[in-house]
Amino acid sequence: MLANPFKPRPAEGTVLVLGLGRFGIACARRLQELGMDVLGVDADLGLVNRYVDTLQHVVKMDSTDADALRQLGLDNISIAIVSMANLESSIITVLTLKEEGVPEVWAKASSRKHGEILKRIGADHIVYPEKSAGERVAHTVAGHLIDYFEFEDGFALARTLAPAFAWGRPLAASAIRTRHNITVIGLKRAGEDFIYADPETTILEGDELIVSGTKRDIDRFARIT
């Protein structure tokens, strides 16, 4: 089945995803699962045809063509995600989107310099997927964290095994927050659903804790046995 490049104008509040590579299609699929109206765009007809039955709206188009981009109805776009790997294409696309008044533009960057350029021309949020993935793998390989997500301001969320000193005690008694500057958001116990933590939550051996704090404090806490 071939994609029809002439789709009706998207509804107000549509999220525009430009570039349907691995990052772009992952965003588009998840947004659609979350109930968002998504319009996917790519210059590669093969990719467009691959996802024509996956996405509600998909269009073959070169997003560096400003006139073609305007024909999508950018006044109805609330958020745009620019996920092309090509430096020139992403810069031109971000510039056009901001000039046309798209309220919120997210852009994937392949390097810090790429990200700085995108920010200077108006991108509201810069994403470094390769860097983030690399850091998550490094923390996992190091053996003391199960999963890890870092924010730009040095704050992080992580999943780690509960240390022995906390076993069999409620959170209030183990005083993790007071002693280690770590907030336990919740825990996952084998065979059970996720539990939101409160001061009376008792931690058992083998529990996985979901914690928040600075990178340094989380790393230090996760190394406690």
C-alpha cells in the first residue's frame, strides 16, 4: 500500500514528527499510543510506506522545502519533533518551523555543537539520544544500577537494588533521605506491581528501589551493599 502524500490538514493539537528513523518512529508510535494525534513526515518513500499502516497520518515530503512544510497546516501544529540525522536538514527544518510560529519544537542533535546551533535558531528542547543511551548503558555495565535517567541540571532518576541496611525496615526508620540525600519514589518487588513509597513502606531483600537525587548521591547510594 502506497502512502498518500495529500492528507487532510491535521487537527489542532497535532504533534508533527519529521524524520521516521529509529528515534522518530519510536516517538511517533508512543505518542500515538498515548492518545496524541500524530503526523509523521519523511523524505524516504520506503520509510513512509513502511509506516503507513502504523501511523494515523504519514506523508512523504522533504521538510527542507519551506513551501511544502507550510502546506501541512503548521498553524494547527502544537509540537514538532525534528529527528533527522542530517545536520543541514535539521537546521533548515527547525528554522522554518520557528519562523512559522510552531509553539514548541524538539530537535534531536548528534553532537553538542549540533545542539548549540539548533538552540540558537530557536529549538525549544534539544535531545541527545545517543549520549543518553550511552550513559544508561555505562551505568548498567558498571553493575550498581539497573536503569538510569539523567536530566540536564545534574538531577537523575535510577533503579537499584535495596541495600542490606534497609531490609526489613520501613523507610522512616532507615532514614535514606536524611542520611544519603536520596528520595525513594517507589519500589518493585518480584511478582508484584510497582509500589509508591511512603514513610511506612517496608523494604525487603531483593526489592528494586526507584530513587531520585543528584548524580553523585545516586551513584554513592547505589554502591552501598
